[in-house]
Amino acid sequence: MSGKVTTHVLDLAAGKPVVGISIELWYLGEECVRAEAAHEPRFIGAYRTNEDGRVDEPLLEGENIQSGIYEIIFAAGEFFRRTAYLSAISESIFDKIPIRFRIHDKSSHYHVPLLVAPGGYSTYRGS
């Protein structure tokens, strides 16, 4: 079985997928980045969600996966600014939402979704 990293984004205010949100994936290394031992994160790729709030293919898969810390950065601010009914509800303080996670088993599926609304967000390990 080949491992992979996937995501999707849901708008909690509307109960619908978030279409067209920009997403970046970064590799931060084997250990958590600390100020005293910081190194340059490695950019893996940029993506955009489709009509289902998902990216058309895994963010990362197979032999490209290595153990360590990754970060997905969701450009939530762009979504809030271009979505009229959300800006009418509340001005969001969130611009970029980073979710940092660790890959232990390179053969596993790591699904990291984002549930977003102007006043908050949440995530979990999906399937």
C-alpha cells in the first residue's frame, strides 16, 4: 500500500465545500522547527480546491513521502474576502491557516481536512 496526503475544505457557515482556495504543502524536517535550530522549510507544492472542496490528486504520495513534520497552509483569507455572505456575517481575523502534522508511517493515508468559518476553524485526521 502506498501512502498519501490528502485534504478537503468545508465552509461551516454554508455547509458546503470551499471551491478555489489556495493550499501550499511544506516539509519542515524530521523534528519540529525551533528558533535556535531553524532550517529552511522545503516547498512541496501549491494546489487549489475543486468543486467538491478537494484537490484533484493527493498533495503527496508514494515514494515522495518521507517521515517528518509537514505543514499545510490554507489561504482562508482569500476565501473570506471573495465570499460576500461571509463578509456580511463577520469579518474574519484569519488570513492563512497553517496545520502542522507528523508523518510516522510512510505507507499510511494522512487526510487533513479544514472546516472553516469566519469565527474559527477546526481539523482532524480524516480517512
